[in-house]
Amino acid sequence: MSMLLLERLRSRPEEVRDMLRRRRLDESLVDRFNELDERWRAAKRRLDEARHRHNVVSRRVPRAAPGERDALIAEAKRLNDEIRALEEEANALERAREEVLWSFPNLIHDSVPTCPEGVDSVPVRFGGPPPIVYEGHLEQFVRQTEGFGVGHTVVGRRPIGHADLLENVLKMGDTAKAGEVAGSRFYYVFDDIVWLDFALSLYALDILTRKGFRPVIPPYMLKTDVIRRVADYNTLRDAIYRVEGDDLVLIGTAEHALAAYLYRRELLEDDLPILLVGWSPCFRREAGAGSRDLKGIFRVHVFHKVEQFVFSLPEDSWRWLEEITRNTEEIIGGLGLPYRVVNLCAHDLGAASAKTYDIEIWMPAQGLYREMASCSNVLDWQSYKLGVRVTRKDMSRQYVHTLNCTGLATTRTITAILENYQREDGYVEVPKALRQYLEQFPNAPHDYISPRNVK
RNA sequence: GCCGGGGUGGCCGAGCGGCCCAAGGCGCGGGACUGGAGAUCCCGUCCCCGUCAAGGGGGCGUGGGUUCAAAUCCCACCCCCGGCGCCA
């Protein structure tokens, strides 16, 4: 829910209906809201009028003659009963109205495609080095790069999947034992993989702090009342871990904790933009993922991520979306990984997002571009619920816009490095950009990650 | 966890049952003055309903309660500061 949307609902409800249609959601939400909104406003007017009458009577009491006094108090008491009844009605309507309002997804930008069944995103551009394509994947590679003429290297041997490489060749991961003690989608990783994870975090933090982002480690848990303000809680419900005994949830992304940093804050125009780069573990139940990506560390319950977050002036947010997307491309491209940027279709957008670019890395063993980063303009959908406003130079107040963009999902990026940098002998080259973050540690990998049994 | 002190508008801060609907200051915006700036002066600056009108309602950490009337009294909870305890 956002202020922009509330205005649109009252002025041009047809556009909101159209937005819901594009998202493949129920359009009748608009009518339900408008009906409740009208009834609430009418009830509020009646309530305010009753309170006014009560105030008039009550204010006369101290100056009333003794004889008149009791009559006035009796009248005030009677009005109190009336007010109580009207309050109940107005409150119930307000709650219902609020609930419907909060269930609205964000508006959608004009540049977001509306797609036919089976299409979830539209490629925008390709970057990074030419992908390594196993000859058996050639056909699907062409399909995924159609119209862009992406240069590539065809190889006759199918690269080993990251999971197999990690556990059986490098012997630096153990998901079987993790499954036994914690459950599926958990992992133990060891040795060079640990160093790699830290190096990736430092690399991304280094680049982003140089661009003016302030590094931050946020709380890894949030109150449920707060998570409801920054996320589409109804949808995320099953994806979020709840903490037993406390009214807390584990964050699925630093985005939510970073957005909440300015909860109920009033800003001055000169305070913006506020650029944050968070590092945090992310906790996701992955309910509904079924048996997809069950092997390895691609889709897991706990992973690490560096996250860009921007609070901006409303008129600047679309420029910021491009900017932070470019930042992540620079990070991923700088690692020497082939990627593409896709524009998510309207029906695939998260409720909070008005437009999302995903950045997908080519995975040579799968023959697919897979999601590694996601960048969204949330407009005032979060800031409205959080109450993050800016007082403009002309003294008007607006809700700020928020944007988020993966800087680097380190755990998942490791899977991409393992597949893109592996050699036939099982060695995995360390991306050049990471070496300066590893060289000072004698036990960290420097040029290659060596199979455990070979070293 | 225990004891004590405290939470008021973007910020600081007065008020501690009705005398009018939160004083005053800072910051910010507009205007006057100025060749321009500064200083000074005037106006505005919490939220909601209402045609960004007239007008009305609500709001003083949160939620209850007492009262015709609560920022002001009572209860519970939350948060901050100080001391003690517990743990690392």
C-alpha cells in the first residue's frame, strides 16, 4: 500500500483495476476498498459531529450556574453513550478499510511488460565474458539469448554441477550431514569456500562503499509488526521463520531490516539520498520450492548477502533503479561471470515492487541463466507503512521512495564461480577480482581452489 | 531481572485535571526591509474529515481505566538513562 496508490484509487480507480489485471490478481479489490472508504468517511463525520456536540456541552460546565450544571453533565453523559457507539462503528470500518488497503500491491511502471503464459521476464541486456556453453545446451542457450547475438564458447564436455563439484571433487561441502542434523537445504561448507564467501562479501562492500554506500550490519530479526510494514506479509508468511516465544521473525533479506532503519523518521530534503549497503545472513523457509534445486547450496535456508538499499526523493527513484542495477552488474561482471539483466513481467513482480530487474548468471552445468540478484523500485509502498517522510523545501511532506538491490548473494555466487571457473582437472580458478581480498591469508586460496584429495 | 530517573510537535523544551483547542526557542518555508547578504520584523510549519474553503475532530511512548472534562490522575506494557544482579 502506498500514498500514490491511495490517490490513484480515489481519482482513477480504472488504472488500479488495470494494474491488478496485469498482475493477474482479483480486480474486485478496488470496489471493496472504495465501498469501505466511503462508509468509513461517513462514519467518521458522524462521530466527529457527536464529539463536537459533547465538547460544546462539556466546555460550558465550569461556568454553569449550580442548577444548570447537573443538567449539562447529564446531557454530556448521554452524548458519551452515543459517541461510544459511533466510535465502535467507525473503528470497525477503519480497520476493515486499512486491511484492504494494506493488501494492495504496488503500482506498476509503464515499462514493465505484461506477458503471455509461460513468459516471466524479458531480457534487457547481456554482460560479462562470453559464456561457456556445453554443446548439448546450445539450443537452449540460443533460445535464452535470442535477438542479442551473445558471443560464446562451445565446449564438448558438460561442466560438473556445483553441488557435485563441491562435495565430491573439492570435498569442501557436506549437505548430507547438515541434512541429518538440521534438515534439507542446510549445509556445512569448509576451507576455501569459507574464504571465498568472506572475500565475496568484502569485494562487494569495497565497491559499494567506494560509491558512497554506508556499510551496515542490521538486526537479523524484526518484530512482526515491522515486517508487515516492509514486506507483503500475507505472501511471505510461509517463507519466513518465526522465533518461538518471541514476537520476532528472522529476516529473509537485509532489505527489510534496512528499510525499517528509518521507521517513523522525518527527514529533511538535504538528508536524501541515503545509501546503505547491508551485510547479513538471510533465512528462508523456501516453502513451496518443492524439490527444485534440492542439491548443493543454490537454494538454501541460510545464506549470506550484501544488499544495496536507497532512500530517495520521489522524483529520483527511477534514476536510482538504473544506478543500483548497474552497480550490481559491475560487481558480477567484475567477477568475470556472464550475466543478463531481465525485466520481470507484471505478474511475476513482488507486491512491493513497481518494477524489478533480475540479474541472472549463466550456469554452464545447467545451461541456464539463473537468478543471482534482484533490484526493485518500491516507490512509497514501504515508506507509507513505515512513516518515513521528507519535508520538502516548500514545507510540503512526502513519503520517500525506497529501492533495494542485491549487491551480491555470496553463497549463490559461489555456485556460479564453481561452474564458470572450473577446469577439467577439478581445479577452480579464483576470480582475479577476489585475489586482493585473499592474498594476506596464508591458508586462503590464492590462484586456485584445489581439490581436497589432490592438495 | 530488581531499584531509581525519564519519554511532549523535525529538534530542544514549558505545561502536571477545565481559564480555551501544547507556551517559548531552534530549524525550515513565505513575506517585509536591503544594491545583495546578514541582522530585524510579520506570517506559516503534528495527523484526519472537509472543495489544500468555512469549519470540525483527534493527538503529548503504547494500550486500558477514572471524570461531564486528562499531556496533566490510576493500572499494565514498551523504550531510554543511572545503579545492582545475571551472562558472555
